[in-house]
Amino acid sequence: MPGEHAVDKDSPDRSAVRSLARLWPYVRPVRGRWAAAAAVAIVASCLSLVIPLVLKWMVDGPVAEGDPGGVWLGALYLLLLGVAEALLFGFRRWLVARPLAGVEARMRADLFRRLQRLPIAFHDCWASGQLLSRGTTDLMLVRMFLAFPLTFLLVNAVTILAGFVLLLSQDWTLGLVLLTPVVPLVVLCSLFETKYAVVARQAQDQVGDLTTVVEESVLGIRIVKGFGRHRSQALAFRELAERLRSTELAKARLLAGIWAFITVVPELAIGAALVLGTVQVADGDLSAGTLVAFLSTALALRWPVESLGFLLAMSQEAATATERYFEVMDEREETPGPASPASVPETPAPVADGVRFEGVSFRYPDAPADAPPVLDRIDLHIRPGETLALVGGTGSGKTTLTALVPRLHEATGGRILLDGEDITLMERERLRALVSVAFEEPTLFSASVGENVLMGAAEGAAEPELRRALGVAQADRFVAALPEGAATQVGEQGLSLSGGQRQRLALARAVVGRPRFLVLDDPLSALDVHTEALVEAALREVLRDTTALVVAHRPSTVMLADRVALLSQGRIAAVGTHHELLRANAEYAWLMSGEGAGEGDGETYGKGNEER
Amino acid sequence: MTDATTDPFDRDDLPVAPGATGSLLRSLLRAHRARVALAALVLLLQQAAVQAGPLLVAYAIDRGVPAFRRGDHGPVVAVAVGYLLCAAAAALLQYAFVRGAARINQDVLLDLRGRIFRHAQALSVDFHERYTSGRLISRSTTDVESLRELLSEGLQELIGVVLAFVYIAALLLWLDLGIGGVAVASFVPLYLLVRLYQRRAAVVFAERSTAIAGVIVKFAETMNGIRPVRAFRRERANDAVFAELNHRHERSNGDALLEMARYVVGSRLVANTAVAGMCLWGAYRVAGGTLALGVLAAAVLYMRRLYDPIDRLGMFLNSYQSAAASLAKIAGLLAQEPGVPEAVAPRELPAARPGIPGREVVFEGVRFAYRTGGEVLPRFDLSIPAGQTVAVVGSTGAGKSTLAKLLARFYDPTEGRVLLDGVDVRDLSTPELRRGVVMVTQEAFLFSGTVAENIAIGRPDATREEIEHAAKAIGAHDFIAGLPDGYDTDVRKRGGRISAGQRQLVAFARALLADPAVLILDEATSSLDVPGERAVQRAMDTVLAGRTAVVIAHRLSTVEIADRVLVMEDGRVIEDGAPSDLVTGEGRYADLHRAWRDSLVG
């Protein structure tokens, strides 16, 4: 289950405060505004404490003296205080609105930037839904935390303190009565906080799991329909949704409990104060105005105290969100590699030496220690201008090997040289500019056909390059037939193209920049025979002066290459021309014709190859 | 594939019948009517308990004090007991309400999530191709989430606020008509403010939701295509595009917050002015001796409470706005008729003839056109006898896949019928149809879970032996056995990296396990190497021998095993015959075959 990783992250010493403190670098640029807003909020909040004092003055003054004219002044004061309070609260919101939207945006941009630069191995382990929820919901929670709980925890604390000072100064016995519930409330709140944190995190992760099921059932809709598995998918979904429901109910139980306590405890204290106050007024120890003001102040404090519960809950959720955010942000980026040695003028001009693999080994960073490496001491030389086909059984590591050249994965042993230069000593940018790749799964982005293809070229490439590349991939005709030609939008937000069409555009993208080194991973698999033949003919021209590594599954693709390397169980088992290997290597013959090791009849392939 | 310019799909704006949003909400709540009523009653009582406090204050000042001075402690004791009871009742009812409301909310959400999910699964493949996965995902996640916010926080808040308004206004009117009158009068400007805010916020929220959708699409697309992003050094260009989208969202987000600030200032001003007015009136009357001091005290306490929740009302309006937008989108999705509805009165297939596991397929006067009008397959008739293997070839867009999808009932024909042993496929229940027809496509998607579970999708009740047997028959056993946990390897976890070719083998094992009478292979061998392709052919000759098969392939090697070849062009079958006959002729197939031969020898 994708949510499992959540459990072991809940180490006992995790603390909401420590998580939230990590937000500081983002808050720092807006700290002035934020502090001003908090100060304004405190002033506004304390103004509301002054209102009862004005009331007291009215009750004990003009009202007690039966002076109707005198109350006008009191009412005027109240009005002024009210207007000031309203404006200050609005001012506070105005102060932070833009800056906090900015904080959210900055954090999101940083996340995006970081994710784009994390190793591919990281992306292999993380579902994009989990990453997306960090970039949206979690950041929204953080923004809301900065806007409300963070400010109001401070504001309410100050207000409560000021209120109690007022209460105690008016009548210290009554004040003390009201003060008593603070201790149990604080204890309960912190108890609640720890419990709530666990459930909140659980709920967030379960939402992630649910998202994954939705995502998969949509992406795999043809399989679900093709096998009539709606029911079982719906059951799996229901199970997860019900699990989420019970977590949410557990959350609600906790919330209900804390709210009930937060309601009852202060209410009881106010009740006690009322009874005591009444007795004191009756005894003449207290003026009626003071009692009214006192109770009014106490009630004014009720909201700040009551809100502590949900403010803490929000903070807790924000802490979990922050934690989830930094879980990703703490991952280490790919290093950009040393700057290009342009500053060292005596570096000899690169010798045309092609691609060299020297003792290259690879194992996935998350593979168990006892698993054999995917690639084991690979030695291979692709001569300049040569095209080498890489052939191997299903899962022999061909795609992995191609990923090592542009350093999408890092070789764990040995080194790879491009024209004599170790790729780990090159700047990644430069390396990836030198090496162009067409992937097995052709991905198009939400952009026009032209933009998608020109991604593979240097800045400034335009129409002629585009036309040439589309021509090589035999994509020019279908592109011209699109509603807006090469300007047609494709990808998630545009026209959907067939697998073969996408593959041809991906191929065009790989060749558009006339790269020095070309890596093609089974580039023609989705093409129909006719198109494949045309593409091959055009590709041959491109390959003539490019050093290329081509993963091939079938003889027709192998024919593009000058030589073939056979990859078997993570090692290069043989290198030679197609015909040499066909004659000398049983595994190769089997892979290319299905004969030999397998018991198939294979007359078509056999004949086709023997004719040569 | 469809006319892109005026399609409502492109604007993420499916047509909704007027009132559909409201009726969706009603239908969600209908099942819980009794519990909603009970929750409302609990809240009613809770508010009564909460609002009793100031009345007790009035009673204590006006009756308790004089009585106590006379030596009568009764009223003070009554106040103490009353306060205690009210506090306890308020807390208990609060507890009951929060839990009860949460239960209703969660049941509604469960229901809604299920409805979206089931409906999305029921909608045709055609719909999915146009609606795109991203939108469906955001319907069932972010849109449901905003409804969750409305239900769990907003609605509770709204009921509480309305109840408090009604209670307090009534109490104030009862205490003193003048004070109550001011309170009631203040509702008019407050109402206008709320309406104004709602109108303005709707615009801002619409912009914000469009902006965040843009951010999400860019984000998801980049993460899903991270390899090409890296290989083609798109990072900086993406950063720039993302920054722009993100900035647009930042602006609209800020606008939304500012709109809220405006509302808060306005409503607070009204509230505080009203409080000052009420105090003036009350104090004036007490000073004049026409009102008891205790009543004034109670009124003042009530006034504070009256306007306390107006900020929260704003928050409610916030969540209401975004939930309304989300619900409208969900309603639009749910209003989509499944293009391929389940049979109302399902029929069974006739019993299989002994010795012939395959079934006869007949296309009877079938025509297919997209709803937007583009005709893909003009009217045609085609009959495939039971047990025959038919290869369909032709260039991209010739209509091969459409033919296959009609047979698999991913689409329904615009005219005519597709018959399986004489039964219209539209009359078959889903399980019966899938026992009859299974389609393996080019995209071999794996679900999270183990390899064994992925194969078992073909037949969920299959034993481990049967699963392994299927994998062996297709030549997938060796690589699966070599995975860290063999058949129990989680395909999404460490060590679970499975290549495209291996995924296609798993997809085949799935189909073998399903053991259908009719098997459709739509480019299903594109990523296989030659031995893999051989294994598939072998399996079709042995395990699947006698099944009717429709094979769409680019590779003529696959075609060679067919009993019959159909060459398609522009939606029409232009050649039909045994491969050996066609290859000797001068038609399209002979051309293709020559091209293929040439590609083999280079």
C-alpha cells in the first residue's frame, strides 16, 4: 500500500512546532508585514476588551445617576471603538493577503523546481498523485495556518492575558475563579494535539491512496472494461473510501470531545463567577456596573479561549502538511555536475572517440543488497559515427543501459566516456545537450506539435529544422493534416494522437537538434510496416554521421545498425555484426528468429535472414 | 479525433441541466433525512442551552440581588443550578452533534465518491478519451474535497449561525422591542453585504479555480513525463511556464483574500454600529427608569454573541462558493449518459458447441460515427466463423481499432448490430460479455499490487497454479520468478521495475487466464521481442486453439498465423482473403508484404 511509508515517519519525538519552524525561510521575506498584521490584530482584539469598560462607565455613571443625556457620550465612544476595530481587522487582512498568497506560490514553485531536479529513481518510487497533493492541498493548509492559527494563537494569547489582567484588577477573587479552568484546558489541548496529529496524518495519506486508485482505474480503464472488472475495482475503491471514512470519524470523535470540554469548562467558571458576583453585589462589595463589565469581559474572552481548540487542530494539520512538504524537499537533487571546463583553455579539443562504457555496473539504489546488479561490468565501445544496436531478452537491462548515458540514472560502478570525456565530470546540461533520447514510451506535453518537437533542438531552431525532423520521422503528412498543422495543441489538454503518431513525434524530437550522440529505445515499435520502412530509410541518413545506440527488438531495427551488442543477464555477451552473431550466437539467433533455444517453427524469420 | 474548437470537453465545462447541482445535493442528503432532522434538533437544543446564559445573568441581577439582600438565597441557588445544567447540556449536545454531523457528512461523501467512481467506470471509453484522466481525477479528489469542507465546517457553521441569529434576535425582541428592533434592522445591510460579497467572490473564485487547474495540469504532466523533461533539459523552460501559471493563481488567490477582507470590514462596521445603537437605546431607557438594569446587561451580552459569528459566515460563504462550483462540475460529469449502457434485460449466450470453444462473430449492417458527426466506419457486413483467426491490417486511422472496439463493446455502433453466436452484444450482461470477448491493447497498464494480482484481473478466482500456468504459457514465468519477490513483487515498489515488453506479457497472461471465446489483440505485441511474439503465437495455437481471434498488428509476422486477412482503408475493408491468396495478388496486402520482406533483409 502506498500509504505505508507514513507509519514509520511518526517517530515519537516528532513535534508540530519543530515542523512548523521549518517554514521560517519562506515567512522571512514577509515577516514585516506579518508582524504588523499580528500587532494590528492584537490592538483590535484588545479594543474589544475596552468596550466592557465603557459599558461599566455608562452603568455606574449616567445610568445610575439617571442622566439620559450622559449616555450619548458613552454610545459615541462605543461607536468609535467599533469603527476602529472593524477597520483594524480589515487592515490586518489587507496586510497579509498578497504576501501570504506569495508564500504559498513560492513554496509551490520551489517544490516544482526541486521535483524537476530530483533523481529519476525518486520519481520511480513516488506516485504523482502523492506529489501533487503536496503541491496543492498541503500548501493551502500551510497558507491558512500562516493567515489564521499562527496569528490568532498569538493574538488570543495576548488577549486572554490582557483580559485576565483586567479581570483581576477589577476583582481578584472573581478573576481567580475564571482563571482556574485555564490549567485543565491547556493540559487537555496538548493531549488532544498529539492524538489528533496521528489521525490527521493517517487521513491525509489515505486520501493519497484513494487518489491512486482513482488514477489507476481511469488510466487502466480499457483493462477494467476489457475484463469486465468494474465490480472488483468498485469494491477496492469502496474499501479504501470506507477506511478513510472511519479515520475521518475518529477525527470527528476527537474534535467532538475537545469541543465539548472547551465549551463546558469556561461556562462553568462563568457560572461560578456569576453566582459569587451576585452575592457580592447583594452584599454591596461590588457595583452592578462592575459585574456587568466583568461578565461582558469574561464572555469576550470566551471566543479566544474556545477557538484555541480549532486553531490547534489547524496548526496540527498544517504541521503534518509541512512535514509532507519537506519530506520531498529534503530529498537530494541531482548535482549539476562540475561547470564546463571552458575556463581552462588548455583543455584539448575533444577527440572523436564515440561512446565508451568501461566496467559499468548498475544497481537500483532501492534494490535489496543481495540482488544481482542489473548491469554488471559492461565494456562497450561505439565508434564515432557508428550505430550500435543493443539486443537482449525481455528485462535484460537494455532500457536501463540507455538511461545511464544521459545520466537519468547514475552508474554505480565504472565510467562512461563521450569522446574521451567522463560523463560524471561533465555539466549535466551540456551532457544532455550532447545526447538526445527517444524513449520507449513517447510522452508529448501540452503544447503545439511544433513546440514538442523543437524541445529537442537548441534555442533558435525553427521552421526548417522542424520540417526536416518531421520528414525523418515520416510525420510531416499526418501533421499537415491536423486542424492547425504543426501549431495544433497536443498532450493532456489537446488533441490525442495514436501511439504510432506519438512515437514518430518523439523520434522527430530526438533528431531535430542533430545531436552528436543519439539514444533510441525501440523507436519504431508502434509503427505499421509501411511507415516503418519509410522511417528507416530516412533515419539511415541521420545515423550516418551520428554516434548512436539503438535498442532493437526485431531484425528490421537491427538493420539500421553497423554492429550489434547482445546484452544478457546484465553483461555484454557478444558484439559483432548481425550476421556474425546470427551464425555464432545461439541466444542471439533465438532472439532474432525465435529458433534454436525456443521450440517455435519460425520459418518466416529464418528464411528472411538466411537469404542474405 | 474530434473537432477540437467548440467541444465542451475542451473547456472542462460539461452541460448541466438547470437545478442539477441542487438536485444532486438533495439526492445525496435524502437518504439521511431522519438523521439530518435529528442533528438539527440537537443543534436547536444546544443553542437553547448556550443562549440561556445571559438570561440567567438578567435574572441574577434583577431578582437574585434583591432576594439575597432580603436573605432569600433561593434565586441565587437557582441561578447556580441553572448555569450548571445549561453548561453540561451545551457540552453534551455539542459532542453529540459533532459526532452525528460527522457521520452524516462522511456517509454523504462516501456516497458521492462512490457515485463518481462507479459512474466514471460505467462511461464509455470514448468518453474517457475525450474527458482525459486529469479532469476525472480532479473531479473525484479536489472537487469532493471542497464539498467535504463545506459539509464538515461550512454547513455546521451556517446552521449554527442562523440558529444563533434567530434565537438571539427573538430574545432581544422579547427583552426589549427597541433593542431587538435595532438588531433585526441591522440584518438588512448585513444581508446586502453578504449578497454583494457572494456576487463578487463568485467571479474571483471562478478565476482561481481555473488558475489552480492550470497549475495542476502542468504539475502532473511534468511529473509523469519526468524522463523526457530531464533528457531534453526542459527544467528551466518548465520553471518559467510554471511560474507564470503559479503567479496567475497567486493573483487570484490574493484577490479572493482581499474580497474577504472587504466583507469583514463592511460586516464588522454594521455590527459595531448596531451594538453602539443598542447600547445607547438601552442605557437611555435604564437611565430614564423604564428598563431594568439586568435586562440591559443581558442584552449587552447577547449583542456581543449576535455578531460574533459574522466572520465565520464569511468563511462559510467561501467554502460554499467553491463547493458550489465543484458540485456543478460533478453534476455535469454524473449527467453524462454512459454511451454503452448495461443491458436492461440481459440474455445468456447459447451453450458452447462441444469441441469449439470459439464463437461466431457477425457485424450486421454496422455503421459507426462519432457523435460530433465524423464517420469512421461506413455501413458494412462482416461474418467471422467460430474458431477463425482474422488479422486486420491497414494504416493508422483506417478504422481497425474502431472495428475491434465495437466487437469488445467499448463503443456501440451508430447503426446495425454486432452479434456473438447470434446474440446482440448489447443484450449481454457485463460478466457474460467478458466471458465471451476479451481485448488486449497496446498500452499494457499495471495496477498497483503484486504481479499475481495483476494477472488475476483476468479471472479473480484463479488459483496460484492457474496464474503461474498462464504466465508459463506466455513465457513470462522466467522473468516474474526473477523479480525480488517473484509473483508477489509489488509492481509499484522497489525492485518492481517492469519493462514495456514484460508488461505486455503480463497483459497476455491476463487474457489467457480469462480464457475468452473471442480474443481481440489490438497492437498487443508491439513491444515484444521476437521470442515474446513467438510465445504469443504458440499460446494462440495451443492454449487458445479454437478461439475466435481478431488480431490487429503492424507486424506481418503476426499476420502470417491468421486464417484470413482483412485489409482496411478509410473505414472500408478493401481486401479479404487467406494470406497466401492475398500475397500473390497485386493488392495492398501484397505491397505491405513486400515492404515487410524488404525491411527484414535491409
